[in-house]
Amino acid sequence: MTKVKNRIRRLRFDHDEMTQQELANRAGCTRQTIIALEQGKYVPSIELAFGIAKAFGVTLEEVFQYEEST
Amino acid sequence: MASLQKRALYGLAFGVVWAVAIIVVFIVKGGVSTFSDDQGFRLIIDGLWVGGLIFYGILMLTLRKQSQVDERDRLILGRAPVVQLWAVIFSLVIWTIVLTESYWDQGIPPIFMYLVFMSTLIVSAVAHSIGILIGYWRMGRND
């Protein structure tokens, strides 16, 4: 798993169970990329990360967190 | 499954059928000696080869223009040429060893230049699909 964690699944739930396709359309990517992001198998570019944050109307930090290794 | 991944899967299936079809036609029609002498035979192989290449090109290139491909797909697409490169190098090594050992004394017939070029392009096209599929597989097991 990557060190960059995200709350996309939680945020989708908080936004009236927004579908992965709807989020993908708003953020400008494919549904498969949203699935990969939620599973922690892909780290997005800065541009896409901002696009996802904007789709939820929150800041980047509210969606993505960097997990420090101990 | 991502659109690009589907196309790569179709491309691989088509590429295998395409390569096998050319090899079967080549062997059934008489092999290298007939290929060298018979223009009709050469045109059949040309048709299969160029037709397949155009079909493969349409299959893979039309997708890139659509909105179905995003940054993750483009990242995988960008890595696929590594597999292509290794596949082409490997096929050229095989050709070089086989031809050198088979025609050491009498010299390699020029017609093999054509066959080497043709097979290299087919290998390159098939390896492109394999490279894309490997990219998705590696990204999928990123844990």
C-alpha cells in the first residue's frame, strides 16, 4: 500500500453516497481510477488530487494524508 | 476493467491470432523458397501483415483520443514501450542466432530482411498489448 492515504470512500458517503462514476466525471478521470484510489493502489497527480478535492468542495488535506513511516 | 485494458486484451487476442494466421499461411503455402519466387504468395502475406497492422493501429489509437483514458491509463501506456523494446530485442537476437547458424556458409538470403522486419513489427504490436496488461497487473497488486 502507498504512504498516501485518502478519505474518498468516506467523503463519497458524506456527499449523499456520491457514485464513483459521478466523482470520476467531476474530477476528470475514469471510474477505474477512483476504484484504484479507494483501494490505495494508486497515488494521483497533484492536478487530479485537486480535482477530487474540488469535487467534494473540501481542501486537499481533507482528502489526502501522508502517512509518516515510524 | 478500464477501457484501455479491454482494448489491450482484444489487441493481444487479435495479435496472437494474427501472428498464428501468418505463420500457418506461410508454412502451408510453401515457406521461404516459395515466398521468394511467388509474387501472389508475397501479396497474401503483405495483405495479412499490413491489414493486421492497420487494424491493430485503429484498435489502440482511436481510444487515446477519447475521454475514457485518464492519467493512470496514460502512465501505463507510457511504460508499455519498455516491454516492446525487450520483446523486439529478444526477437532480433533469436533471428540473428538462427539465421547466422543456418546460413553461415552460403550467406543469408535477402528475403529474410523482409521476414525479420515483418516479424519485428508483429512482435512489437503484440508486446505493446502485453506491456499495457502488465502495467495494469502491477498497479493492481501495488500492496
